[in-house]
Amino acid sequence: MNAIIYGIIVILFMLNIVLALLYLSARRSPYYVVYDEETKNALKRRVLHLKEDLESELVDFDIVEWEKTLEESIEEEIRNL
């Protein structure tokens, strides 16, 4: 009976060591990426450029024309069936 208790204690002790090592490993290598200042600025410029492009596309977008084109293409598909 004492051997079983000692065995359980040893297993639990080893499990604590493994968990502590995993915890320390996770703290040393974070999952997030740290960019240098030049890369951050390049990414910010790219996002700003993409945002401006999208906004200009939305200004030029005509929903009525798009709906008309969509209806025409649906009618054409129906005719082709």
C-alpha cells in the first residue's frame, strides 16, 4: 500500500516538473511577433493605401448600375438553361 502512495507522489511530482517546464517555455517564446519600427511603418502605409483605394472604389461604385448588370447576367443564365 505504501508503494502505491509513493508511486502516486512521484508521478505527481514529475507531472509538476513537466508543467513548470512547459510554462517557462511558453513564457520565453511568446506567440506574438514584434516588428521593428521600419516594418511597422511600412505596414501602416500599406494599410492606409489600401483603405484609401477601397474608399475611392466605394465612391465610384454605382449600386443601380451593378443591380442592372446583375439582373442582366441572371436573365442571360436563365436563357442559357
